[in-house]
Amino acid sequence: MIPVARPELGEAEWRALREVVESGWVAQGPRVEAFERALAARCGAAHGVALSSCTAALHLALVVAGVGPGDEVVVPSLSFIATANAVRHAGATPVFADVDAGTQNLTAATIAPLLGARTRAVIVVHQAGMPADVAPVHALCDPLGVAVVEDAACAIGSVYRDAPVGGHSDLVAFSFHPRKVLTTGEGGMLLTSREDLAVRLRRLREHGMSVSASERHRSDRVVLEQYLEPGFNYRMTDLQAAMGVVQLDRLDGLVARRRALADAYRERLAALPGVRVPQDPPHGRTNHQSYWVVLPDDAPADRDDLLARLHARGVSCRRGIMAAHLEPAYAGTASAPLPVTEHLTRRSLILPLHHALTAAEQDQVVDALAAELHAAPAPRAAAHAAQA
Ligand SMILES: *Cc1c(COP(=O)(O)O)cnc(C)c1O
């Protein structure tokens, strides 16, 4: 079975973990600080605040942006559900915006009609690593005092306007879940270039404490902490961060490999009529965190059927990006029509893409898809024949 994704882990991660275990300090400490500095430097931001997940990062981003009960936050429905959930965690209401069919991302044009007196923030997602066009969103939102948060869960190593994703907004959230390009098992990070936000985020992730546990440990005198506001336990561990530092060294190689594999898919899939594949937008370059394809409307098999058939041929695929407004969790949330979102979520699927994927495996994936798209009985053709 060809897996849809596989993290790239090796001896270097083992060594890094062993060092942490032998150091005796396994919770948030010096490795977390090192990982924060390295990622911030890599992505062009002044500060990194490591957290237990990207979901925690999105939640804290909204808290420090001043989002609370009674506020609205514009988000794409077409995203992993954590994007919408973070709005709920902050006590606010998600307002679902439609996406651009090409990038699968929000645009200033899809956001604009939804901005109102209660809008406090917008979360722009770089879906599957595809960079969103963030500058026009800032041009729209900044004059209105609406905060722009970037959900870059999938976008480590993606490029927007010739610079890495991560330095274009005050709050940019990354994930290190194993389905993303870099992994720490679980983990997340917020990048910011605002010192005041970094200070408050560090406090909030650690129970609202005035000094961190590692600062107290390093001090040569007794330090009594204060709890300045109700906080959370959203800390990353030094075990996770040590892996993160090693993984970050792999980033350029991982992205280059994914882009080469994506080029190979694009060439081969061009033979399948009507199958649409991801393309770099004019404003940036994707890291191809996930390789999604959109099926033609007249595909002979239903998407879910196709997933089962591909599985039977030894190819593990996944449905495309989900749509939160179609899930029971958001059944009660009012929403404007989202035709592009609904089309994409129903007609797209994710093909296997990971560092170790071979050319032969890619052939097997494309051959399986080609066979299923052409060989399955076409209901419309059969109906036509019956009439004739
Ligand atoms: C994976 C993902 C998240 C959640 O990340 P976690 O680190 O698992 O909390 C949020 N948003 C998007 C778009 C994602 O793909």
C-alpha cells in the first residue's frame, strides 16, 4: 500500500532526543528557545513562540488580537476544522467565506462582503501549503482595524512574494503535526515581529506566569512568580523542539523533493482529461504539503467510490480539504452560499506525496487513477445508449 503521507525522520532525530533525555530537562527549556530562534530567522520574523499545536497557536493569536464573545471572525469553511474551532475557543463566531477555485484560499474579494461592525479578525489559510495572496487582505482589513491572522499550518517553506511565508502578518501560525512538511510529533508555533505580542503570548502559554519555569531555573536567586492573567498550558516540550531543530535543517531538501515529485505528477496527470492539479499562483510558490487534484464533473466514479477503488489498487488517497460548514459541529452556523467550497470539497482528493515516494510508485498512482477514471462504467453514456 502506498501511504498518502509519511514523515521524514532518521538518525539525527534519535540523537537529538537522546541528548534531551540525558540532559534531564525534558519540558519547555533551552531547546524550545533554540527552535523558536531558528524558525523565526528562517521565516523572516523577529520572534517565535512555540506551542503545543497549531490549534493552540490560532486560539492564542485570536486572544491577543482581542477577539472575544460577541465578535465575528471571517474564516474559510474549506479548511481543516481547527481553523473554525479556534474561533469558537476564543468565544467568537466564525463567518465562513468562499475561496478562490485556483488556490483554494480566501481572497480580499471573498472576504470583503462579510466584513461588518462585529468583525474583529480574519484568518487567512495557506491551504495545503498554497500561499494565499495576503497583501490585498491587509489592504482591505488594516484600515478597518480588523486583525489578519495567517493559518500557515501547512505552509512552512512556502514562498509569498519572494519571501518565506511567516513574515507578512503580525500573527502567523504553523503546525508540526506529522501530516505537515516538518514534524515534532505534535506542536505549533506563532511567529510575530511585535515584541508586545510575543511577551503576552509567552505568558499566556504558561498559565499567565510572570516568569517562565526555565528562567526561574537559570536564576541564581529565588524568583517568585506572579500570575498576571488566566492563561493556558500550551507549552511545547524540549523533546519536541529538539526534533524541530533537526527537522528545520531538512526543510529546503524536503520542499525541493516535494516540488520535483509534484512536477512529475503534473506531467503524467496532463494525460487525464479534466483533472485539475495544483499550480503556483503568480504571487508565490507552494511547498506541496498535500497534492490535491480536482476531478472532472463528468468523472465516471463518485469521489468517495473512487477513494475505495484506489485503495483496492494499493493506493492510499484522502478526500480533499474538508468544509467545516458541512460538518455536524457547525450545522447551526449561518452562512452565505459557498459554491466554490462545496464543489472543491466534493470533487477533490489528495494523492500520495512524501519524501520517499518513488517514480514507480507515482506511476502506480497515476495508472490507478487513469484506470478508474476511464474503465469504470460511465452512467451517463449507459443511459444514453439505453435511449438510443
Ligand atoms: C493541520 C492544520 C491545523 C491544525 O494543526 P495542529 O497542529 O494539528 O493543531 C490547523 N489549520 C490547518 C489549515 C491545518 O491543516
